[in-house]
Amino acid sequence: MGSSSSSRNKIPNAQELMRQTGFSSAHLLRLHDRFESLDRDNRGYLSPDDFEALGGLAMNPIGGRIIEAFFSSGIPWTFPPLSGFWLISVQLTETETKKEHSKSSPAAGPGSSNLYDLDRDGKISREELLQVLRAMLGLQVTEEQLQSIAERAIQEADLDKDDAISFDEFKKSLEKMDIDTKMSVSFLK
Amino acid sequence: MVELCSSEESDSDAVSLCFQSLFFVLAVLFHFSQRFTTVVPESCMLILLGLVLGGVVLIANKKQLYQLEPSLFFLFLLPTIVGDAGYFMPARLFFDNLGAILTYAVVGTLWNAFCTGFSLYAAKLLGFIDEHVQAEMLDFLLFGALISAVDPVAVLAVFEEVHVNETLFIIVFGESLVNDAVTVVLYKVYISFVEVGAENVQTADYFKGVASFLIVSIGGTMVGLIFAVILGFITRFTKKVRIIEPLLVFLMVYLAYLTAELFSLSAILSMTFCGIGANKYVEANISQKSRTTVKYTMKTLASIAETIIFIFLGISAVDKSKWAWDTGLVSCTLVFILIFRAVGVVGQTWVLNRFRLVPLEKIDQVVMSYGGLRGAVAFALVVLLDGEQVKAKDYFVATTIVVVFFTVMFQGLTIKPLVKWLKVPRATNRKPTINEEIHERAFDHILTAVEDIAGLQGYHHWRDKWEQFDKNYLSKLLLRKSVYRKSELWEAYQKINIRDAISVIDQGGNVLTSARLSLPSMASRASFPEVTNVTNYLRENGSGVCLDLQVIDNIPGAKVEEDMETHHVLAGNLYKPRRRYQSHYSRHFMPLGEQERQDREVFQRNMRSRMETFKSTRYKRHKKERSLKKVRRISHRNKRDSLSLCSDPVVVPVETEDKAEHSDPEKDEDVGITFIARKAETPKQRPKSGKTSLSLEGCQIPLLPPPPPAPPSPPPAPSSPTSEDSHLPWKGSLGSPPPCVSLEATKIIPVDLQQAWNQSISSLESISSPPAPAEPIHPRVSALSRLGGPRPASYTPPGSAAGSTFSIGPQWQANQHLSPEPREVSLQGFLIHFKSGEATKH
């Protein structure tokens, strides 16, 4: 990835970002390129529309939800926050990221919880879980079956019996899974 | 086994068989002995046993009778193990680590083979290896090729007991399976080189070797996948012939192996991929019983094969004629394979870790290096060598045996303490929860989305693409329609539910009465209010989930519901044991007879209870009783014939009889009467039940004595028997177990016993203490019935000639105040054929 200094100069605060994130200049450049290609209108920030235009996301059964989760803060992404977003989520999930091949597991932490948590009350209610399940399973199962699955899932994870899954409970229910393996994606080459 | 004992004398055959059975028993014992198996791997014990056995046989016979025959090994023993491994391979894990597995299998094996070969040649040149070992460079390369491959059998045997974490296991085990292609090609190429002679080998031949590697590996994989598709496709249509499903699985998987072997492709690869590919579709298509059969048969066969392999490895070692010892060669080989394995693993891991998201730690690398076990494949290959071509064959055989023994026994013995000492992450023996199932799928989607956003076409991207393809085309082709519509998540959910239910039963004993229910996989749910049994609970939570595992059999929802209803109803009632038996065993084999059988059973029990009531007080009328019984049988049969004959006179006397019974202490076991009275009580019982009982009820309706409060007929028919029972006035008096007379009662006897019926009825009339009331009632009834409404044309007034038919209509029933409840269902069975003989008497 022969990064030329001229292109690096296009990135605002390049040095500071590199210092903050530990990304190499090549990685930063790569991110920036991707950012610009996503930002079709050159507005300088990303909106959900930009993501929805992606073919793969449109195909994704829960693509809409994922986009929503990404934009859950309500602030449109400008470039530095894009990399910052990765960084923050990485820190939250305590995955090491400072290596040359940066890994990120944005969704394993709050991201994934956000995916379910529609009303942002910090809990996944049965209805919210149902909606995600419905999106994922589509027409394969009946509504009744969906209900039972959701019911069962909540019973399993719900430790304080408030009929909803809090983020802590969510984490606990997954602690036996090898999250690092399952939720890592290499997006910087 | 028998083939193995290629002995000339019959007595030695017998001896060997004795020994073999003895050793199987011992193997089982070792399996059970905790102390042994926690310290010593089973494979070690088996080899030791084999050594002992070999020694015994050698002493007894002066020569070794049997050894591990390569043909037997490659045609029967190896495919059994590989088939099991492939079919139950965790596919997701395998493909998640495919890159690492392929690297270790191809690069690692090549590296080991060449380095070992060249180093041995160098050692020979340097004089470490004795002059007697007549081997050229090609021979050493050949030997290096066969000794370098990690052996799936040994790895499975040792690693399954070590329980390292699944990633580590799949990498080592996957490598041992996939490197077969490399081994086969190297082996064959070298053999052909040796045959033509080293000096005749041209440059083009090396390229041919490379090309043949591609063909052997890719070809083997393709053959396996083709058979996987065929297998999946066939099992789509086996709904009517469930019994052949397991056989089909074994045959096709084995056929994949044989076909690949036939074309000199990698048979192990073929079988592995056939298993991996077909597993998903086959498991979804075949029935639960077939699944269990496949699973246990495969596992059993595999462990038998493993036992045989290790024992015979031990036996084969005790054969001085087969091998020649050279300390230099043996020690050099041992050192080289250990060193090069470690170096290879570390080097490859270093490269791989640059790409892996979760790097392989140093500990993992140590275990991987140490876990490079050699086994029976190497031994079979070395035995296959042609002694004419390869002069040093005997030396190679001895070295291979030593290497195999060293790796399996020494390393196998020490790897467990090593793993403990290094604190290698162990595998958690844990069943997935529904949350994990859900979130794992969600994670897959998320990761795909992240890759999309990041503009990458990485692993998740392609996996997503594959899943799309699988869903849209492959599954449509290979899955049954009923299965295709089911979601995997739903399946997982059901499995978890069933598992919980089973474990509850296992732990708590009687599920159906346990007031509190806590399922193991539910974190801290101590109790469920208002949920008193698992059936209830499961029904509330999963519409189709029930204890008796019927969900798996793709029974349409209505049937499931109905069965569950019945199941539930019967859970607490008198007939539970029988009922359970039915629900467990009759599902596939007598789906139609179920209702009828159940009905009959209820009937029989009722009969018994009635008889029990009167048993103590009755002494007389044996003849009558018997004849009545016959009568009942006749009526039974007649009902089946659906002849509509019910004569009022008959009814009336019976009525009297019923009353008489209550008052009359001297009656003997009067089956017929008993039956009738009982029936009168429970007319509503079985709306769904077979025609037989229904008709009986119908017959009795008119007789209803001063009826005990007839239970209101509940809409769900099956539930009624229980409630009915409770209303029976005499039911409470049931003391001793009922006699088994009633069993006969249900039998149908031929029509020619009508005469007996007539007699019995007449005698009944005369005997019944108040004969008078009977007579009056009869006319009234008939009058009522006449008033009631339209009668079938076949109706004949009471007292008419033989063959008269009487059918009771709904209106008639309604008019009958004696039987207040509406009897919609019983009407069907109403048509009863009676001999008119009695009628005439009245």
C-alpha cells in the first residue's frame, strides 16, 4: 500500500488520528478512500442513505437495523468519527486493535445491543427481539414460532426477571461464546 | 476380523477368535476404568494389548499369524473412521479455519516429507545410518512422504480424550484428514519413480507430479461433493421407507470413498467432503430415529475399527520376520520428524498469524507440534511397499512401527499433562443456548454488513453469498419441502427444548407431577407459576413442541395438537402407562390403529372395574355370564358390520338387569351386564373413538338407569374418560386389581353364537328380581322413540320377527330424559345389530 504523502495530506488531522488510533498511514488512507467512495454526494459526512445504497446491505435481512444501529447516535458521520467509531467500539469490547492488522468487533458490544434495542432504553424487550427475529427469519417460521423463540430467549437470558434483556444480561448470555473469534473482522488490509 | 486370521489351522483360528473377543472385552473394561483412561489414552492401552497378544501368539505358534493387512485397513477400517469423522465434522468450524487447515496439510506435509527425506539421505551419506540399509535418495524421500503425514486415526484417538479447545482440535484434525491427498500423491509419484528408476525420471515427471496432486485433491473433493448431493437428493424421497435411511447414508458415504479410490483420487478427502456436505441436508431429511441410528452406528463402527487398528498395530509389531532394526535410522527418523514438525508448525503459524484475526498462540503451536501423531496409515503404506523395488523395506517397516508407537504412546501419554501444564484453553462441553443461536446468526449478518461498509469482499462476504446460494438453490433441491420451510433457528429451538425436557425427566423423575420446573439452560428460573408440567409448559412456549419428540417427524400441526391434547389429558389418568407406551412406539407403525386401540383399552379397563365391583357378591349365573359375554361380542362384531339392529326388548331387560345388579348381591361376574351399565355411564366418553365403542354406547343409551349425574360432555373429546370414571358410582369401590377376564370381552365371536345370546337374554329376564318394571319400560321407550322422529326405514317395532332393525335417532335421544346430554357422536355408532330372538320373547 504505497501511500503517498500527498494523499495523506487530504486527510484532516492525519497525524493526530494515527496517534490516537494506532493506525498506520496506509490504513488511514484506506479508510479515507472507503469513506469517500461511500460518501457519494461529497457532503463530507455519511448518512444512512449512503449505506442503504450499498448492494450488500440492501440484501442483508437485518441491514436496515444495522444501519440504524450505526447511526444510533443521531450524528452524521464525518470522516474522523468514522475511524473513531471503530476505535471506540473496539475499546468497549476490549479487543486489541493496535496491531498492524487492525481488528474490530464493533457489533459485539453496544453495537449489537443497539441492533435489538429500538427504543434505546438499554434493554431488549420481547417485542424488540421479535422484530429482529422476524427480519432474520423472514417467512420461514410462523409468528407463533417466533413468539416461542423470543420467549425462550428472554427466559434464558433474563436474570432479574424484568421480562427484558439488559445489556449486562446480554453480555452474560454470550460470555461463553468465543466472541473475539466470531465477531472479529479484518477490514484493513 | 475373520479375514484377518488367515491361519491355516482351524484351531489357531479359534484361538485367535478367542483372543480377539477377550481383547474387545478388555477394551471395554479399559473404557470404563476411570483411573486408566484419565492417565493412559485408550490407544496406548490397545497397542500394549496388541503387543501382549502378539507375543502370546508368537510363542504359541512360533510365527505371527496375523497382522494389519493394508487392504483390510484401506478398504474397511480406515473408511469407517474417516466416514464418522467427516459426517460429524463441525462444518462451520472447519470452514472457518479452512485456510489454516489447508496450509498445514499441504505446505506442512510437503515440508515434512521433503525435509525428512533429504535429511535422512544426508544422515546416510554422513554414515549415521548403517550400511545395510540399502536405500537411495528416492527411497528416503518415499519413506519421508509416508512417515510425515499426521494420522487422522491417531489424532482422533488421542485428541478426543485431551479435549483441547475446538479451534486447535479442528486445525490438527482437519490437517490430518486433508493431508491424505498430499500423502497419496507423494507416495504414488515416488513409487512410480522408484519403479522406473531414478535415472530415468525426467523433468516433465515432476510437473506431472504437481499436476497429479491437483487432480487427486480437487478430484477427490469433487467426487465427495457429488456424492453428497446425490445422498441429499435421495434422502429427500425416503419418507415412506425410513428404514433404509441409515443404510443409505452409510452406503453413499462409503461409495464416495470407493469411487475415489477407484480413480486413484484421494479417498479420504472424498469421504470427508461427502460427509461434511451431506450432513446438513441428510440430517434435516431423515427421521429422528434414522438420525440416532446413523449416529450410533457410525460411532460404534468407528470405535470398533479404531480398536482393531491399534490392537493389530501392536500385534504386527511382534513379528521379527517383517522388520529389521537399525538404530541409526530409527533415531534419526524420530529426531527429524519431531524437529521438522515443530519447525514447520512455527513457521507456518508465523505466516498464518499475519492473516488470522485470532492468532494462534505459542501454546497452541506447542500442542500442534506435539500433536503431530503418526499412525496406522503410515504403517499400512510402508507394509504396502514392494520389497523388490525398495530394498530397505524391512528397515522402513521397523522404523515406522517405532515412530508410530512413539508418537501414539509416548506423545499420546504425555500430551494430556502437557496440555494441563501449559493451560491450553480446553473445550467446554456445553450445549448452545437459544440466545447464542440467535446472536450468532445476527453476528454473521452484522459482520457481513461491516464488510460491505468497509468495502471488502472477505470471508464473511463470501460466506453470506454461499448461504444465499444454499438457501435459494441447494436447499430447494436437496431438502424436503416440509423441511425446507423450517428455519434452522426454529430447529435449534426445538432441539434445545427437547433436550431440556429430557434432562428434566432424567433428573426429576416424574415430570408430569413436578410442580416446580427449572430447566438447566435457563439461568435462574426457579419456578414457573401456573406451569405444572413440562407438557404444559412446552405447549405454552412452543406450539409444536411436546415431550414425545414428535416434532421431529414433520407431523402436520393439527395432528401434533391433537396428540398433545390426548397426551396431556391422559397424563394424569388411569391409563397412563399404556398410553405412554402408545405415544412412544406407535407413532410410525400403527398411526391408524391408535385410536381404536386406545378405545379398546379404555373399554377393557372399564369392564374390569365393573366386574371388580360385583365380583365378591356374585356366585351364580356362570353360564349366563358367559353367554352374555358372547352376546356382547356378537354385538361388538355386529357393530363393526354396522348393521343397524337394536331391539327394544333387548334393551329393556338389560336395564332391569342393571338395576338388579345394584340390588342383587348374588350375581356373578356378569360381563355383559357390567359392560352395559358402564357404558350407560359413559356415553360421552369418546367422541373420537372407534365405531365399536360408540355403537355400544348407543345401544345402552335407552337403558340408562336412574343415571348417575352424567358428566357434561367436554368439547375436546379425548379428555372425557377420566372425568367419566370419577363419576362412576362404583368406581371408588375398586379394591383389588381387576381380573383379566375382560380381555376376552373384546374379542369378536362368530355369529353362530347367536343362539347363546338368545338364551342368555331370556334367562336374564326371568332372573332379574323385578321383572315387572322391565316390561313397562320397554314400551315407553319404544313409544318415546317413535315420537322422537323419523326412523330409518329399516326400523321394526319391538317384538317383531327376527332380523328387525332398530336405529335410534337423535331426536329419540333428546326425548329420552334418562340421557340428557346431547350425543352427537354416539349416533354414528348407534346402529347395532341384535338378534331378534329376544325381541320376540318380549
